[in-house]
Amino acid sequence: MSGFPVLTTILLAPVAAAVIMTFIPREEGKLIKCVAAVGTFVSMALSLYVYFSYDTALGGLQFAEKIPWIKDLGVSWFLAVDGISLPMLLLTNLIGFSAVFASWNVDNRPREFFILLCLLITGVMGTFVAHDLFIFLLFYEVVVIPIYILVIIWGSSKRVSKEYAGMKLTIYLLIGSAFLLVGIIAFFVKSAGILGGPDMSFTALAEAGKQLSAFDQTWLFALMLFGFGSLVSMWPFHSWSPDGYAGAPTAVSMIHAGVLKKIGGYGLVKIALYFLPLGAKFWAPYMAVLGVAGVTYAAFAALAQKDLKYIVGYSSVSHMGYVMLAIGSFNVIGINGAVANMFAHGVMAALFFSTIGFIYEKTHTRWIPDLGGLARQTPRLAVAFMLAALASLGLPGLISFIPEFTIFIAAFKVYGGLAVIGIAGIILTALYALRAGANTLFGPPREDYDHLKDIRGPEMVPLVVLGTALVAGGILPSLLFDMVNSGAVPLMTHVENVLKIGGVM
Amino acid sequence: MVEFAMHNAWLVPLLPALSFVIIVFLTKPWKRLSALVCVAGMVLSCVIATLAAYGVFTNHEFTEKPLVYAVRWFSMAGLNIDVGVQLDPVSAMMMFMVTLVGSLIFIYATGYMEGDPGYSVFFSYLSLFAASMLLLVISSNLLQMFVAWELVGLCSYLLIGFYSHKISAREAAKKAFITCRVADFGLLLGLLSLQIVFGTLNLTELAEKISNFGQYTSMGILTLITVLVFLGPIGKSGQFPLHVWLPDAMEGPTPVSALIHAATMVVAGVYLVGRTMFLFTEVPSAMELVAVTGGFTALFAASIAITQREIKRILAYSTVSQIGYMMLALGLGSLTASMFHLWTHAFFKALMFLCAGSVLHALHHKADVWEMGGLIKKMPITGWTFVVGGLAIAGIPPFAGFWSKDEILLAAFDTGHYVLFTMAALTAFMTAFYMWRMIFLALFGDEKPENHPHESPWNMTLPLIGLAVLSAVGGLVGTPWAPFWQEWIFFGHPHHAEPNYLIMIGSVVLAAAGIYLAYTLYCADKTKARAHALKERYKFFWTLSYNKYYIDEIYLWFNHTFIDGAARLFYLFDIYVVDGIIVNGIAAITRLSGEGLRVTQTGRLQNYALVFFLGVLAVAVVLAFTGPSVAAGLTGGVK
Amino acid sequence: MLTLSVSLHHYLILAAVLFGIGLFGVLTKRNAVAVLICVELMLNAININLLAFNKYITPGDFIGQIFAIFVITVAAAEVGVGLAIIIAIYRNKLSVNLDEFDWLKW
Amino acid sequence: MMAFLNSISWVAVAFHTLAAVVVISALLVVLVRNIVHAVLWLAVCFIALAGVFLTLDADFIALVQILVYAGAVCIMVVFGIMLIRRGNMGESNQFNRQVFAGGGVAVLVTLLSGVLSFRIRYAGSPPDVPENTVDQIATLLLSKYVIPFEVAALLLLVALVGAIFLAKEVKADADS
């Protein structure tokens, strides 16, 4: 497999689908959707192959591809995966594939929609497989534009208009990336001085980071924390998340909550922490505090919601609080938990949003007081909803329990009482998740919804794909953790080495 | 065969799980087939469990050293979690009991659920429930136990909310899950602490490490951990103050009530404490807490049960009370007595729930005991088995309840907890009274003309008879004269209490007194005038008891005021402060500064040219009259 | 005694003054045609500079002169196009008063 | 007297005279109130400038100056004025509201350029200039600068077409 550029192929498959779609007449909606499905399926199949043929015992970077690109800046087309990026890549593909089917009923300009969707998926994947900072940023910026267009054209207005939502989402992403860019460029300039020449590859930059003074690391990390933190909806930079998801079309909510948000967490681990261990050490307690604040605050806010998408929006803020808490606990178990929880939350949030999307499509409302008793009329939809809700409240046997448990172990060990407040979030989560489920699915069925058709055919794909992932990850957590651990251990070893040296300097 | 069963005990939970999968994915459209798959899975698993239990109970080495099979579930640097099977007399007994009672209940359910649109779904839930419960029973690891614990909670959520179109069922299910969740929060914290402090959650390893915990931690921390762990059982086993969900759980179909209340779920808490006795016995204060909680709950729940009218609610409070007994026994350090009561209680309480179900089935779900009467003539099998259950729970020898209750009273007396002993004795009296109040009102007395009861079909009465037999003789395994039970199920070393005839006779007298009182008030007195007079006389206490001491209302109020209040507060804060002031504020500042700067954009060419030349002048002046270094600095070092 | 001499600086100052006058006109005239005329003045000031430098700094090269030719060419083109634009505007607005035009706003 | 006359640099005399004419006529271009008069003064200015160019040994440029500016440009502007101006000619060349600000900027720019021009250092007297400038310019234009030359030609063409297009009457229904 050494010769075949499998990662590039994974990246290019949706792009190829997008290119093909441009040549299909706009009337051929079905064909367009099929092409999109095939493109994302190829990516998903290949990433599954990569996931299961990755040698976790060996660890490190595998499936690497490196082609020098811009010599003066030390940029190269450097793609590689390790135990941290591979779960994210797989997650992107699972969700991307499901998202195509979740938007199977899009009839308004389907061609443009699916082209943008494919580009969006590619952009997100790119950030995860890039092992070169420049490529990472490039893909990161690629992501922003389709999101904006998708939201303002195909979105829906409720509490806020879709234009407001799209604007908020995009501007937040851009503000975050602006700070990030400053941090990254400053770091790059300093690293070029240390390395004696520009080199954008993660490995080289991490080496350079070793020799950076604690002061530099601290302020650089602060910039990155702000950038990645607002992307991962760290409290108090979270308010784009509920509004954005509420405004966005189903597929975008799925991808955004499912994976795009995870770029923030991924970046914090794989870039900020990896490059700037001393800075991370300094900021870790603050991250933990913000994480706990996010968990509790967003869980309470979710409890007060009546719009399904807002509930999930706040819930994802709350779950990302756990990720922040995990990173803040600054040990290898925490990093394991953070990455695994991002995967778990991705699957769960995507299933949630796809289900809500279908409910909205069929009943034309997301307003909980207008819903009720759907379990009778649309049982399969109810199963999907309950699966997602139960995963959200961390039910054992579904994917999110073990990651949360891991995070709790890591955080409880380090922060004690603070962690307890965070862990108390599981009660609130159960409250709002079950309340939403109960009021939407159970209770007396409403006559106006008697004619509703349950999900079937292509609409089942998100439930099947994501539901399988939910259950498989819950019953066999080692599928996920062997992989994550093989990435987290070398990372934290590096970090601890730097901390030792840093102590001397 | 026995060997095979013992080494493959993992099949016991797996078979019902398999039934669940088969029903969900394959046989759902065919009701009979689904029921068959479910029952077959359970019965098969019962066979294996019986064989395995036989293997355990014929070899004394397992009392000292449990048979453990474990595999790594997941691992990472610094955290390894196993899953496995741990067979010792306690788990073997439990496994046997759960599968046996479970099988009978499942058979019963095939009749009870007849005609329900969710027939197949119901049996899939039952299978999942059984699988989870059995997983809990055989767990060799506390995290695995917690997983099963939560899954059991999920199944009870699904089963209680089975008639989900009814608002009350939906709310009861939610209440059950969330109340347990609050408790599980404590349990989870306890488990986390155990993992962090001792580095393992495997029961056998923990037992070893905790026996000399001084190496790892201090007494204070260990006490805290123990109390946290105990929070879980408080919720799941419906102990005060988290008992509120249990009576509401009656919204589910009756087999569910039987399954949840009698055989399985609610005793999971007792079982967990039993499994972690090595932890509790190290912390005397925690033991006291367990004992007091149990004793108080027993009395407290009994005092509520006395005034309730709905048949299943009376049974529910009686369950709470009986589990209080078990906790009390555990707190006194007598694993033997506790497990013994768990064992007998499973039979007679399952029996009584199923009888109640049979009655409800016949009366089309009319639940108020005051509206029943004389049913025993129309429904002889149900009626007489009900009476057997009543005798067993009241503690009339030689029925099962007598022996186990006696064991608990004895334990309380022997350890010198006289207050608790008195509470337990009082509870025994009250239990006999309210149980027989229910029986007299429902089964005896005058028939009500508006009711048209009929005996239930064979697949419902057969389990009743089976359970009645078990309730009658189940206690004989542990009589003071043939202490088979006491030799197998114990913590530390077997405990042989000398039979205390005083207590024995005293408890029988109390029970008989209770039954007699109920008889005089509710059976002999056709007009029930004295009962009403009593009620009027102690109106205050009656109201308090009838309204369950208003605890539900208090919780509801607390929830509405504080939790929802906080939720609204946070949400408003989010909308008006985080979003309103900060986020939109920044946006507004941007927009306002734009508005301000817009004035400079006159749109007139000559204005622009003027400014342009001013700029040129400024740059030229800077470049011309400052040294080259400043200019270079301003232009970014361009040479 | 009256000493009339001429040097590069004389030309440069002449050019500066002419440029200033042209600029003043460009900035302050209301009539679009007048602005155009003043632009011509400025261009001529530049030409003076070019020719003066050509004479005093690089006499044999003719670079300045050739540049001046190009300037004149461009100026001619500019006047042509500029007038055409003014006429087009006039046709629409019936005015060449720059004060009435603030179209650069949006 | 002769000595005095010999001591006079006639070039200098010519320069100062012409410079005075240039400045005064340029000022009049800006200051007169009638736009047609302004154009006439512009012509005067251009012709005087041609003289200035002569003192700079640029006879060809001087000639071109008269042909292009004094001739073509001025005439064209007059035509332009005729095409558009129909009001009171006596008030056709007024100032706008930013006359003082504009004046200030113009004065500042002038001062700055004047001051800066004294910074230039160069070898004292100018060397002699070749007699025949036209030949050399022609050779250069057609050899070394042929591409700019052709581009300039193209520019003129484009300007011509553009000017015609812009100035042409637009039919009301042209785009429908």
C-alpha cells in the first residue's frame, strides 16, 4: 500500500463527485444525489480500510504522503494519519455519507447543495489528514465558505433569521481563525529561526516548540486557545453554536456539530498542545474551568429550550465542555478521553440532527409543545431519536459512556471538586435529553401527524450507519480506544519530555 | 454439563440479549414467535444458570475463591478495564433466582399482554431487561456492573413507559430514570474514586486491596467513597429519600412491575452493596448509615402503604419497605440475612404482583382495592395464591418470609441495635396489617355487582402456582435447624445464630396481630365503619400518609423552582448577556463605527482627491524629513 | 547686480508651482471640464521635470524626452476619453457640476 | 553696455520671462470665471511651456507640445464645452466649497516639492547637448522603445474607440 496515495484519494473522491455533478443537468436531482452518495461512500470505504489497517501497535504516522510545494515557506503536501487524526477522519466520513442521505429530500437547487456539501466534507477531512500547518489552515479556510452559503440559502429561520445564523457562524469561525492565524504565523516565524529554515510540517514545528521560552509559549497558546476554543464552542465563546445549528440545514448541522466543531478540539490537542506544551501547562487549569462552566451552563440552558435544535445545540456546547475539561486535565487519560469523546459526540450529534431534520421535514415544526406522540406514528424515527438522546446522556452500551468515564477519571484525579461539578452535568443531561424525548415522541399521539410516513429507504441510512457506530463503539470501546491511545501516548510522551526540559530552562 | 455451564456462564446474559436482537431485527412482525423466542431464551438461560448454580453449590471452594473469567474490555495508558464473569455462591444464587422468576414472569406475560399492539416490542424489552440484569449479576468488575446497572435503568425506563401514549406513564418513566440518575451520579463518583485510589475496579482485586487500604488512602477518603457508592443503591433500590420513583413505576404493565420490583431491578442495589461488602465492612460509619437508611425506609414506606388505595401502589410501598429490611440486614453486617430475604422476597413479591396483575386483568384495570371484593370466589387460583403470598410476606411460618425476616430480626438483636430491632418489628406488624387489609378488601367481603371478574388463562395461572409453591417452601433452605443457606451465603465466615425462640414467637405474634387487626377492621366489619372512624380520628396522620408525606410535591417544587429556574436564568443570561451584550454588542460596535466612518465617505471625487493628497504629503514628509531608519521601519524594511 | 542664471532648480520650482496650481484647480473647481484642464496643467508640470532632468542629469540618453512623449500621448488620450465621459454624464444628468455628484458613495 | 549685454545669459532671460508667462497664465486658467477664457489662457500657458522646453534643448518636444496641447487638446476642450455648456458662460468656472482646503493642500505640495528639489545634487553645468535631437529620438523610439511606442499607439486607438463609444448618443431602447 506504500505507493498508492490513499489519503489523497479519500480527499479527492468527494471533489471528483462535485466536479461530475457540475456536468449533470439541474433537473436530474436523483442522479446528483447518487453521485454525491457514491463520492462520499468511496471516501468512507477507504477511510474504513485505513482505520482498520492502521497498525496501532506500531503507532506514529502512517499512510504518509509528502510532496514539497512552496520551498520558501517550507510548505509541502504532507498528509498522514495517526491515532488521533484517524478517528476524526473516519468520523467525518461516517457523518459525511450520512449527511448526503439526510438531505435526500432537498429539492431546492439540489446540484449546488450537493456540490457545496461535498466540498465542505473535503475541507473538513483535509484538516484532519494534513500534517502540514499550511495545508491545515488551507483546508480550514476552505470549510468556511460553503458553510455560509449553505446556511443562508438552505437554512431555516426560527428565533433568529437564517441570515443572522449564517453570519454569526461564519464570522465566529473567521474571528477564531484570525486569532489562530496570528498565533500560528508568530509561531512559524519563531520556529523558522530555531530550525534555521522554514518548515511547516507538524513534526518539525513540534521540535521547534521544544526550544521556545515559556513566556512565548504562553501567549502563543492563548491565541490558539481563543481560536480553537471558539471553534469548539468553549464557554463563553459558544453562542454561535445553538443559533448556527438552528439556522443551518440538516446536513450542515450534522457536519458542523459532528466534525467541524471537532477541528477545534483536534487543533488544541494536535497543534496547540503538541507544539506548545509549556503554554498548555499554564492554561490547562483555565481550560478545565471553562470546560466545567460550559458543561453546567449549557446543560442548564438546554433545559430551558423548546426548540429541538436549540436543545441539541446547547447540548453539544455542554459535551464540548467535557472535551475542554479533558484537555485541561493534562494527562494521557484525559487526551484519550477528549479525542474519544469528540468521536462519540460527533456520531451522536449527527444522528440527533439528522433525526430532527426528518422530524422537521415531516411535521414542519421543531417546537416541542407542537410535537408529541410521534413514537406511534414514526417508530423508526423514534428509535433514532432515542438512540441519540440516550447516547447524549451517556448511557453505557452506547458510544459516549466510556469516553465520558475516561474523562471523569482524568479530571477527577487532577481537579477533584471542580470535576464533580462537571460530572454533575450528567444529571442535567439526562433531564433535558429525556424531557425532549418524552415530549416529542411520547404522550398522546396527535391526529395531524397520523398521515406521516416513517423514515424508509435512503432516509434510513443515517440511522443505520450512525446507529451502528453508536452501538459498536459502546459495546466494543477498544475499537476506538486502541486507536486513540496509540496516538495519545506518543503525544503526551513528547509533551512530558518538553516539560522536563522546560523545567531546566 | 455442569462443567460446561460453569465455564460458560457468560451465556446466561447472552441468551436473552440474543433474543432481544432476534426479536428486534427478525421476528418483530410475528407476535407469537417473538414471545417464543423471548421465553425460550430465558428458559435456556435458566437451565444454564441452574446448572452453574448447582456446580457452585456443590463445591465449597467457591465460597472462598470465586470462579472468575475475565477479558480486557478496553485499555489505555494508565487505565485498564476488564469484563468478566464472577461465580460464587451469591452470584450463583442470584443468577438462579433471576432466571427462574424471570422465566415464570415471561410465561405469565405471554398471557397478560395478549392483544396489546406492542406485543413483540414488549418481549424485546423484557429480553433486554433480563440480559442487563444477568450481566449485572455475573459482573466481575464494578464498571461492568455499572454498565449493566444503567442498562437495567434504561430497560425499566422503556418498560415503565411502555404505554407511552399515556402522559402518566411517560412522566413516571422519566421520573424513574432521572431519580436513579441522581443516585448514579454518586455511584459513578464512588467508582471513579475507587479506580483512582486503588487502580482497579475488579471485585477480587479491590477486595484484596481494600483489606489493607491504609497503603492507599486514609479512613476519611474511604468513608467518603463508601457513602458515594451507597448513593447508587439508595436510588436504584428505592430507599429514602430517593424512593419516589418506585410507586410511580406502577404505570408499566404488571409483569414489568413484578420483574422490576420483585425479582430484579430494585434488589440490584442490595446486591451491589452485598458485592462490595468488603468495602462497607471497612467503614463502620457507612455500615451504620446503611442500617439506619434501611430501617427507616422500612418503617417509613410501611406507614405510607397503610393508607394507599391502589393495589399496585400498596405492593410498591411494601417493596420499598421490604428492601429497607434487606438494607438493614446489610448494614448490620449480615449478608446472609439480607440475601436470604432477597431470595424469599423475590418469590412472594413476584407472586403478589402477578396476582395483582391477574386481578387487574380480570377487572379491566380497575385498581382501587375499595372497589373490589369477593374476588376469591370467581378467581380461585389467583385468590388462593394471593393468600399464600400474603402469608409469606406477613411472616407466618412455615412460609418463606418468616424465615428470612426472622434472620434479620435476629441479626439486629444479636448486634445490639435495639432501636433498629424495634423499628423492624414494628414494620413487621404493619406489613402484616396493610397486606391483609388489601387482601381482605380485594378478595373477601361482598362481591361488587358492577365487576365481572373471570379467572385468567392457564399461561397466567401456571406461573402463579409455581411462585406460590416457591413462596411456601423457598424459606426452608435456611431454617435455624437446617442452615443450608447460612453455610453458603455469607461474608467473611459463616455465621450460625442460635435460634432465638423468643424472637421467633414474638414475630409470629406480631404478624398474627396485624392480620387479626386487618380482619376486624376490613373483613368482619362489613360496613367498615370502624376503619372510617379511625381515619377521621387521625385525619392529620392519615392525610400525611395518604399523600406520601408530600415528598413528591417537595421534589417537584424543588425541581420547578431551582432546576428550571436556574435553566431559565442561564438561558436568559445566554440570550441577553453573552449573546446580547457581548456578542451582538461587539457586532453593534462594529456596525456603529461603520456608521460613523460612513460620514467620511462623501462620494465626492474632489473630497477623495484632497484626502489622497494629504496622505501623499504625509508619506512624503515622513520619508523626506526622517532618517532612513524610521522610513525603513515604517515601510516594513523594504530596501 | 542683476544676475540672471538658470539651473535645474529653477525648472524644478517652476514645475512645482505649475503642479501646485494644477492641483489647486483639480481640488477646487466645480466644472468637470475645468478639472480636466487642470489635470493637463499637472501633466505639463511633470513634463518640465522630465525634460529638466533629461538635460541636467542624463544629457545624452533622451530617456526624459521619450518619457515626455509618452506622457503627452497618454494625456491626449485622457483628454479624449475624459471629455467623452463628461459628455455622457452631462447627457444623463444635464449637469457637469461635480458638487452634484456623490456616486462614489456605495 | 556690451559687456553688460554679453554678461546676460539670454537663455536665462528667456526662461524667466517664459516662466512668468506660464505661471501667470496658469493662475488665470484657474481663476477666471469663464471657462472659455480659461481654455484660452491654457493655450497661452502651453505655448509658453513650449518655449520653456526650447530652453531645455528639447525642440522636438516643444513642437509636439504646440501641436498636441495648444492645438489639439485646447480645441477639443473647446468643442467639449460647446457640446455641454448652455448656461451663463460668465459663471461657468467657479470654485467649490473646499477652496481653502484645496488651496492649502496645493500650497503645501508646492512648498514640499520646492524644498525637496533643493536636495538634488548634480554636476555643476550641463554638458552640451547634441544638435539633432529628432533623429536620435526617432531611432530610440523605433528600436529600444518600440514596444512602449506601439503600446502607446494602441492606447490611442483604444481611447479613440472608447471616446466615440462613450460620447455616442445612447438609444433609449438599446438594451432591450
